[in-house]
Amino acid sequence: MNLTMTHKERRAAIRVEVAQELMGNCIANWSAVWSQEDDKPEPDAAVIAHAEAEILRISEVRDTMSHDDLAQVEALITEYSALVGKLYGVPDGA
């Protein structure tokens, strides 16, 4: 992090990192789903294909996120924090 950044710039950079981290958690979850299914004696190809599609979709969102569009970053934080919360069993609104 650049120490000559303004407070607003630092906050924006941190929010981008938060969004990236949340999406990374979702990608890790889908990777685990894929791996667990692949380890089964008879893996379900549809489950693996769905996990792969979600990994690719989330990766694309993360990789194309505009670091300068803070409204988009905040929307992604809202969306993916809800998904991560569900992964960890956090009730809605908690």
C-alpha cells in the first residue's frame, strides 16, 4: 500500500481487497465442492460442471472488477458477503 495515498484512496484500496477476498472465499468453496465430488467413487459430472462454471464466473467478475468504480466494489461486497455468510452458516442480517 502506498503511504502517500489519501485516506479516501487507502479506504478504496482496502474495499477492493475486501471484495477480492470475499470472491476468493467463494472460489475456494466451489473448488472444495468440485474436489469432494471428484473424490467420490461415481462423481456426478453435473455437480463438477456447475462448480467449474461458478469458479470461472466468479473469477471473471473478480478479474474484471473496476478498482475505480467504488459503487461496483460495494455492490460486490454486499453480494459476496451474503454468499460467504451462507457458506459459514451466518443468518441473513446478522
